[in-house]
Amino acid sequence: MDFKNLDEYYEYLENDTNFQYLDLNTYKYLTELRDKIEDENTKKLCSYELFFADFSIEEGKHIPKFQSGANAYPTLELFDDNFDYIKTRANKVQNPKYKAKYNHLLWLSPQKHIDFAKEAIESYLMLLKNSSFSVDDNLQCLSFGKYFKNLFILSQTVNHKKDEIISYLVSLLESDKLNDFTKYSLMDFIIENGKKIDSSITQKFFDYSKNKISDLDERVLESYLKLLVILSRKLNTSPSEFHEKLGDYHISQLENEKNRGFIAHHYYTNALEEYKKANNKEKIEQTAVLLEQAKKSIDLKKVSFELEDEKYNKLLNQWWDSTKEKTTQLIENGNSKDIYGYLILDNLLPKAAILNEEIKPVMLDLVSTMTFDINKNVSKDKSGVINSYSIHINNFSINHIWLFVSKGIKSGKISFESLIDYLKNDSWYGQDFTYIDSNNETQGFNWIELLSPSLQSFFVQTEIDLKTNSHNPQGYILAIDSLVLKFEGLLREFSRMIGAQTIEIKDNGTEERIGFDKLLDNEKLKVLIPEDDIAFFKFLFTSSGMNLRNNVAHCFFTTKDYTSAVMLLLIVALLRLGNYKLENKEK
């Protein structure tokens, strides 16, 4: 479209009957007009119209067309004439589509005045009431929704025609003007953003939605059921019926699905959550069984990639060469105590700050992601794809520790005997925590005795692996299972000795032991143990990372999961927790 001057453009706006919310081609016409005009003042006015055309308002807020960090386009600052031009246009234009937008822009500007908001409300309302389009035209229905949301937010903000606007939507529910999704979207928006919505309106939305769900397309059924849950709560009635229907909806989605893996897991999990909210015990049990069966068809494949950047490869090689040199020097020149001290004090672990840091590549914003634990349960607390802490542990820490321990074993300076001797004499594990009770019987723990079977089993299997140049996961099962469970006991013993809380009383008066996570969050523990060590313990034993305590206790580990690497990490944790002397005042 070729405009010769601004008057032709103004005439085009007045005659524009396009209901579409945004005309993505307008900026092209305005840019061409601006570039061919010679008068600088007229060029400036063309620029204002261009900024106005690109100025998008959604849900009452300005949404920049482009944004990168703190930089955005367009911005209100571009109208550097104190908004005089936009005020003039707001007065002259008659087309309600543009009169609403000019005035809405002024309402959002530093020139804000209630008259601008009221004029925008009147114009939006006129635009919507005069609109006519096919109910099957999804784009036009979407535009209606965007205009209405702007209108609603303005009316709620300045308290102008609030009831009339809501009543207008109510009148549309039984009409064929809007499609089902748009009706849902606007009801939901009103309930979510309305101020002091009369209960009669909520009831009308509820009655309409409940009557509608029996013949809704499945593409919008879920949305209506979720809305009914919200409306039920607003009306102080039980939403159980709609939670159950939501569960049934998720189950029904599986009927046409051939892939029974990830998709089945997704729907069964969602259904189970809804049945729990509905307190339908029979369907909870049925769905839980189906969910467990569906896990067998989930194929979680590992994807490896090779770092080809020469700069980073050079740095990695330098780090590895330096690490080998440092470990060799210590193994050759140090004694056993020096070596175990190195595993306690050296910078082997990632920093605590990155424990919960997740990296999600931008390309994955285009897809849905699911995070599974070892038992193929979906973790809703973790939405990221790459965990920096885990990468550091698996690619740096484990290799560093294994290099050190393997050289130490070959030199004879690291062994079951030397480790037990170190724990007896240089850690609090070797202290006497036993006592004689009133029956003259010995009570309490000898931690060295309890730890010895695990450590002995580890060294036996490790020596076999080193001699045969192999790795037998089965040989580490006893060592890992035992040490994981013993570590929790050690942590509770340590907490008790420093006066940290280890039990709590429930509301019903029942005494209960504090969970692993809460033990590690105790302030008294944090004062003594470095934050990097606490983060490491969380990574090993809680859902923040490997979750060893849960996976061992509930037998989620299969044979292949028992590796020497896991045991090496456990030994480092054992040494770091034991690096204290405790005074037992209870004896």
C-alpha cells in the first residue's frame, strides 16, 4: 500500500475495518512514507505513527516488539514531544479500534489521566460490540480476547463500567459469537484478575461451564475442567468431581496413543495427581499400578558429545597434566595421613553455589522437557536439562579422586588398614561413644566396627579390578549399601553431639526423626562444616543430586548403578564428615 502523505494514512485508519489485533505490515507502509517525505517535521510525525503502530498492549501492559536485556523497542521515551501528537490523534480519530489504542497509550504514558482510560474503555466496548466474524475464525476470536482483556483491566483499574463489561461477556456465553476456548479464556481471566467479582457472576460461569463439559471438544475440555476446579473453590464447594473428571480425561488421552513410554507416563502421572485430589482410592490404586507398568517402556538413552574446541581442550589437558603431577608428588613424598588429608582439604569438589544451578540451552525452549529420577519418576522440582554441579563431579572430581586413590593403592599407602587406622586416630569416628546403662550393659556405637565391613569390601574389589584391569559392579553392592546407610547414622550422631536437633514432635504428639535434608540445613551444622562439603553431602544423599539414601533404602539401584566411582565419592564424604574431634559430655 502506497501512501503519498499522512492525510492518506489517516484516511486509511478511519476506513480500516480489519478486526485483527495487529497489522504486521503497517510498519512497512509507514517506513516507505517517512523515507520519501522531505519535510523533517512530517518525517517526525511519521516516526510517531510508526512507534504507535509497533506499540503493542496486552492485558493492559505494554509489550515491546523487540527486547534484548534492558534494550527494548518501542518505548514511551520515543515520543519526545510530551505526547502532544498522540493527544491530537486521540481527539481526531473516530475509528474505535485506533481511538482505543491512542487513548490507552496515553493512559500508560507519563501524561496519564483518567479521561484517557475512560475514552479507551468506551472505544474498546464499541469495537467489540460492533465486531462480526465467523466463530470458526480462531485468529479473530483471539483478537477479540486481546481487546477484551485490555478493556477489562482498564475498567477494573479506574472503576468505570465494570459491571457492564462483565455482563457483556456473560451475554456472549450462550451466543455463537465466540468459540469455546475464547469463552473459557475470558472467564478464567476475569476470575483471575477481577476485583471483588460478585458471587452471582462466579455462579453463572460455573453453571455455564458445568453444562458445557458434556459436549466439549477434548482440545478444550481440560481447560474447562481446570476452570471448574477454581470456580468451585471460589464458591466454597468441593472440586472433587472435576478433579476426578480431569483424571478420567488424562486416562482417555491414552486410548489413541501408540507410544506407551513417555506419553503414557505423562498422562498416568497427571491422572494420579487428580485422583488423589478427588480422594478416589480405587482409581488411585488402579492408576498407580498402570503407572508402574508404564515405566518399563520408558527408554532413557544416554547421549554423549565430544568437545572439539581446541582452546578448551588445551585447558583441560593442562588441568589433567597438573593434577597427575600433583598427585604423583604427594603419593611419592607423603605418608598415609598426608594423603587422606588431601582428600579432605584439597579443592576436589564444585562450589556450593552451583548445586542448584541448571543450564537449559535456548533451543530447548522450543520443546517440552521432562526430568526423571533413577526410578523413572518425573521430578517436578527440576525443569532444567544440564546440572553444572553434576557435570563437575562426573568429569572432574571423580577422575581426580580415582587417579589419587589408584596411585595410592598401588603404592601401598592407601589400603583398608591405613584408612581404618586414620579413622581411629584422626577422626571422631574412633572416639568411644559407648556407655554402661543401668543394667550394666554396654550401649551406643562403635563406629569403626560398623564402618569396617563396607570399607574392607571396597578395597578387596578395587584390588581385583586393578589387577585384572576390569570393573565388576556386583563387587561394590555391599560396600555402597552399607556405607550409604551408615552415613546417615554418622550425620545424626554428629548432629546430636553438637547439640543440633535430630528429632521433632508432630502435631499428634508422635516423635519423629528429622529428615536428611533438614539435618544438613541446621545452622549449628553449618557453623562447623564448610558450605562446599554440605553441598556435596546434599548432592550425594538427597534429591538435589544422586539421592543415594533414597535409592539404596528403596532398592532403586540396579547392579549397573553400583560403581567404584560412587564408593570413592562416599569415602571422600566419610573423611570430610569425620574431620573433627567431639567431646562426649553424656558419659
